[in-house]
Amino acid sequence: MSTLHEGWTVRVAGGGPVPPEVAGRTVPAAVPGCVHTDLLAAGLIGDPYVDAAEQDLVWMHRVDWRFARPLRLEPAAPDERVDLVLDGVDTVATVRLGDVVLGRTANMHRGHRFDVRALADGQERELVVDIASATTYAEGERDRLGARPNAYPTPFNYVRKMACSFGWDWGPDLRTAGIWKPVTLHRWRVARLAEVRPLVGVGPDGTGVVELHVEVERSGLAAAGALELRAEVAGVVARAVVPADAGRSALVVRVPDAPLWWPAGYGDQPLCDVVVTLLDGGSHGEGADDGDGADGADDVLDRWTSRVGFRTVELRTDDDEHGTAFTLVVNGRPVFVKGANWIPDDHFVSRVTRERLAARFDQALGANLNLLRVWGGGIYESDDFYDLADERGLLVWQDFLLACAAYPEEEPLAGELAAEARENVVRLMPHPSLVVWNGGNENVWGHEDWGWKAELGGLTWGGGYAHELLRDVVARTDPTRPYCDNSPYSPRRTPDEVHPNDPDHGTHHQWEVWNRVDWTEYRSEVPRFCSEFGFQGPPTWRTLTESVHAADGGPIEDAPDPKNDPVWLVHQKAEDGNGKLDRGMAPHVGVPERFVDWHWAAQLVQARAVRYALEHYRSWWPRTAGAIVWQLNDCWPVTSWAAVDGAGRPKPLWWALRQAFAPRLLTVVERDGATCVAAVNDTDEPWVGDLRVRRETLGGRLVAEESVAVAVDPRQVHLHVVRAAVAGWDDPVTEVLVATMGDDVAVHPGAEDVRLALDPDPADYAVERTATGYRLRVQARSLVRDLVVHADRIAPEAVVSDALVTLPAGAAATLDITCGELDDPAVLLAAPVLRTANDLRAARVGDVAAAAAGT
């Protein structure tokens, strides 16, 4: 194959109105790419990620675009096919070569192949991809099929395009257009491998089995003869014949004592190369080779390569005394899922590189995650994404791309979805990291709870997709993996089937906390598996201030009312988002008046809320079998639920994930009215030691204590009920409970910060120069709560070794800051670089009201 990525241009082809500086202009186009990045590169639009520039580009929603380049196809040999392959066009397009229309597309999520042999005559023609406005197209389909409800007032559910391209409560509304995946020219003869589906398993005796189902396309330009298939896996070879009257065949390769592939934290991730070769059977006899398993180059028609990992996966969804389980089992071992939801890492998805994905995956592993859920409003990610997941042992839960809407089940949408689903199942099924197929996000729940039934009036809404079409695609194409109908969804199928978001049955989304109730309510339920929950927080300070200025052009913190500044609100997409942040802060840390303090408090509360939920969920293993935080990453600079902001910088939430998902965790929980210490051991070794629990003043004076020998079995949880004499508060405003077991520590204050007698200056600090930056030593004189060094404030690439550090009185910690030499290292010792929850006490306003709310 040869790529056709050079020489493209783009210009307006219709629609509008169009700004005069763009109308009539033809500019270079990047392929893969999109029109926004092309116009940005040409200096014709501002960066839509900066300030309010997103709003200046609404005109692009209704414009049609023409992408074009010259193409000369050298004459084809008599038996040679010539195919033009477009792996992905965004979205509604007509493809033409010269005067010949090759075909039309209406689906961003699938590829297209066009036979252009008849045009391979040596003449230069123009290859044109005319891309129509997806908005106009979708509105036309809505008018034709009838309106269906969705979560946002945009018609994203009428076109097979990335749903969040139309905006979301964390993403911009830019509605991209372009050739977003590779364009190639494929010349071939006799036959090609149209499809290879590897079904990978492990037998009871440890034999790895790769069952290869192969579809062959014949050129139609040569006499149909027998073809030969050769497959090699880990040095084991199998062969099969494709008869002259057939277009498919299957081979089975058995690998004795196959090395098992494990999720991160459970073992290694060995990968084996798989090579399938298609040979011309007319000249290469069955079973013949060159003596060493190799084939003659002249006989090879096509070759397919991939990697597989030997492992088994299942979902246990048995009914039990608590409801209906939802437990992921890999290689026969139940796994507590420590996950995060994944959205496209850039709204302009063609800009996401393998290096960028690798950085994000390393951050996921650094936060002790073992699973990413590819959410249904984004894209099926690149091959690089799944390759990296395979190599790192990050499990992937893959949504089919349906989200938060009722979807018509009429044509052409139904046919497009079926084709898209099968194409992507086939593409992704070699990857051992992929462990769950999911039929969409919140569609079944929405139909049940969001008033859709009355709005639909009998119209189709996508139930057939979730319960039948997509389930059937997986069953027929990739039966080695489990499928669940939706998230959230109850797998119990009885005459009195339970609500799809019942926490006691299957998967659960917990959004009452963010939208309506305090985050302490996370512990009012024990879900079997929480596949979405989260809390908002702003990006890091540098990311924020690089991208968001006040309406007058000055620093956002100097605006008269920063939180209500119109530019700031462009980067806060959630309905009443700032109000919910304030209400989340008020009973816990209070609501600071200065924006710089409010920014820190919002980040802190985001981290605390999610950590509070995760520690609760983990303490209930195996009843609760997993938690998938919303969300790991961002696609642009925005206030959102992400742990890593749009510039790739970790927020305090990232450190909270790292702590709450640690292999070994101590946390203070409540059971039946009693205070308990949960020791969570998610390792393969026993955790043995003395658990010491002491109640002391914030200044370190011991009030009461106990000690007990504890042994926690591998992958188990041990609960210790703390004696009432130790757990009961004499004065909760001045006391703290401290549990230690080896190097692990849990700190549980007697009251919320708004009432707690925190010392605003609780520690002594010392800083020294190192070869890579600076070392900060912290010695606590009184309780230090959630110390963070905001390294981004001192340099764009500066990083710190630890954060959200909590120290009882008398404890010490050392933090390493990697950065260049500072003019004044003392900046590391005070706000706004060094912050604690303690220093918010001096910054708070309305303490009396906040304390009353927290009582």
C-alpha cells in the first residue's frame, strides 16, 4: 500500500455564511486532519481552545468543504486490482475521482474501499472528497424520521459521528469535518485478505488456542483457483486451503504451555506475533514450503500481522443475597476493577499521537489504574491505543458509540451502525487488553428515567441496538468476550426486571452526588459495580491561565467576578457547574472569596470527594467489584471531572486516585454504626502486621489507642472494629484518629475542616537543591491536611514526587520537585505554590454558615 497524504487542499464548497477572510480561500490540508486545524495553520481562525474563540467558530457548523488533490494512477496490469482506501472520513461525504463518483459516506467510524482500476490509465485527475455539513444532514434526518430526545439540544443522534463533536458538559462544540484517518492506494492481484478474526483462548491444560477465521476477496481478474493460508503463532505453523469456489476458511494454531497475559498488578503481559499469509495455490502446493517454514515471495499474495495475548475473560453476573453481581474474571481470577473513563484526548482527534497516548497510559498506571473505559460518545480509538494497553496490561472496556440519546433504528442509521460495529469488532479483537464490549452509555437508563417514553410516542429509540443488534454482532464475530447491554444496566432478566441503574444489580452510575446531594452520600449505597461517578474541579493553574483570560483580556484572577466571567464560563460547560462546586465546598472546606483560593479549594474537594467514594467501594470487595471514575483525561482546557487536564498535567485528583487505588490501602469506614479500619490487600502476598489505632489531638497528644495483629489474605479485605474507647470523640473539633500498619497510614479527623481547629501554619519546611531540582522536607507540628506543591506554577514542565500529603503531628515527609534552577527557592514554601487544607481556614468567608451546613 502507498499513502496519499500529500498535496491536499481545502476550501469552502457551500453552506454558510462564511467570514470574508475564509470565503474563496484555498489552503493546504493535512491528511489525516480536519478543517479546523487546517484553517488554524493558515492563520484564518483563532485557536478554539483559547479564551472564547470557540464561540467565534459557530459559522463552521453549517459549511460544506471540498478536500482535493491531484492523482495520477499508473496503468494496472491485466490481473491487478487498484483500490482507493479511505479509513475514516468525518463525516457526510461524496468521493469523486475526476468525473466519476466513487461513493458516498455517512459514518465517521468506518472505512471505505473503492475499486478504481478503470481509472488507472496514467492520466491525472482530481481526487475530491466533498464533505457536507453534518449538522444540516442530521437535522434533515431528524425532520424525516421524527424527533428523538437526547441529553443536549443538538442532533448528534442522527448521524454516525463522534457525539461529543457537538459539545458535551466538558467539551467544546466544534463539529469537525475532514479526512481524519489515512488514505491509501492498494494494488493487488488474484486475492487479498479481506478479514482475519483471531479467537484466542486457553485450554484446561494450558494450551493456547488461536482460531483464525479468514475472509478472502478475489480480484475477479484471474481464474478462480485454490488458495493457501499459512498461519504462524509463537513458532507453531498451521495451513489450510481456500477452495476455488470459496471465499473463507479457518485455521487453528495450538501453542503448548502458552504464557498467560495478565492485567496490570496481576502478572506479566507476554504478547505473541501472529502472521497469516495468503499464497497463490496454483503455484505453491499444499503443505509445501522452503524447508524452514518460509514461503516464496513470488507466491505471497497478502499478509496480515498482529499480536495476541493468551488469556480468558468472563463476567460473573450471578444473583446472590445482595442482588446481581458484576465481577470481571481474567484467567479464572476475579479482578477488582480500578478504572477511569476515557474520552478522546484531543477534540481534534487526528492530533493524538502514539507518544501522547503513551504519556497518558503511563499516568493511568501511575494512578494505579488497571482499566480504561472507552466511552460511547467518543471514537473507537487508534490501533496505537490498544497496542499500548496490551503492552502495559491496562484492561479496556469498549463502548459501542451510542451515548445519552434515543437513536432511530431506521435506515440508513441501523445499517451504518451494524457495519461500523462489525468492522471495529474485527479490528480490535486481537487485543488481549479488550475485555468487555458494552452496548452504549446511559441510553437504556435514559429511556427508563428521563421522560423519553412520553416524548417518543412509540418511535424507535435504540433498544433494539442495545439488546439485539450489538449483542448479535459480538456473539457472531467475537464470542470470546462478554457483552453487556449498556452502562448502567442490570444483567438480571426476570419478569420483574429491576431498574437499569439499581446499585444492587449490575453496573451503576452515581450522579446524584454531583448534581443534587453532598458527596458524603457516596457511602449511602454499596453498588455491585460503579461504572461512572465523579466530581468536578478546575484544571491546573498554568493550564487555566494559558488558555483563559478575563473578558477584558487581563488575567482571569483579576476579573471583577472571575467565576461568572463570560470567558471563564466558555470553559465551564456543566449546567450550574460553579454553583455545584460551591455547594460541594461549603460544608467541608467553606467557599473562599479570592479566586486563587477558590481554585485550590475546588481542586481539593474534587480530590477528596472521589477518594472518599473509592475507599468506600474498595472496602466492600468482593460485593463491590469495581469502580470506574469519570474521567481520566480532558480533550481541551476546561473545568471538568478529569484527573489529568487538557494540557496533560495531573490535577490533585490524580494523586487521590493514586492513593485510593494503591495496592494496599488503609481507610476508616463505618459498619453498622461502628467505626472500622479497612485493610485492603490487592496484591498476591499476605499483608501481615500490627494495626495501631490511636486517637490524638491535632497537636499530637495521645488520648487513647489500641493495637492488634492483623493478617490480610491476598486480594482480600480485613475489617477491624475500633474499640469505642478509642473511636469515640471527646472533642471532635480538636481530635483525629490515626491508623497505621507498617508504612500505611489512614487519618480520620473528628470534624469537617470548617469546624476543625486546624493550625493554618502546621509545619516546618526546609528546601535544598538537588541534581534534578529541589527537595522539600516537611515536619508536622500539628495535623497537616492534603499538602500539595503546585509545581506547574513554578515552571511549565515541573513535576513533584507526591501530593495530597497528610501528616499527623510529629510525622515528616520529603517531596522532590523536578525543575530548573529557581531565582528564589523560597517560592516552594508558601502559597500559591505550597498549599494545604489548613491554609484555607484563613481564606474562608462565611464560616458560620458553612459550619452550620456541615453540622
